[in-house]
Amino acid sequence: MWSRPADGAAVPNYLGWAILCTVFFFTPAGIVGVIASLVARRRANAGDVEGSQRASRTARASCWVSLALGIVAYLLLLTGAVHFPSST
């Protein structure tokens, strides 16, 4: 999703990607991405291009962190390196 500030420069806000990372990967980093993407959209709509770009970069970085940590966690679970204790 792209937000278009008043000056016409489109700034990506990564909201869709942030929501997917929150649901399927590492939730805490994904939540940071969702919040940052909403801030990017709000700032773009207010005409704050620099602030929107900064929040957009934060959202993108948070999504990458969520993706990386989620994949590592899935791999650890799939390989058996980490297991949950069984209840008896």
C-alpha cells in the first residue's frame, strides 16, 4: 500500500506486509511494523514526507526482523532443536 502526501511523492507504508508478519511470524516485531506503517500513512496524509519516509523505513525493518526471527523459530521447531515439554 502506498500513501501519497500532498506534494505527490508516494511513500510505501508496508501495512499489508506488517500484518502478515504479525500473524505468521514473530508477533512483537510485527506489531512494531503495523504501528510504524500506520504512522507512515498518517504522516504522509498530513504532508510530512520526511517523517513518513522515516516511519516507512522503520516498518520495513520491523517486517524483515519479524520474518527472520519467525523463520528461525519455525526451523528450530521443525528440526527438533526446541521442543515443548509434554504434559503428563
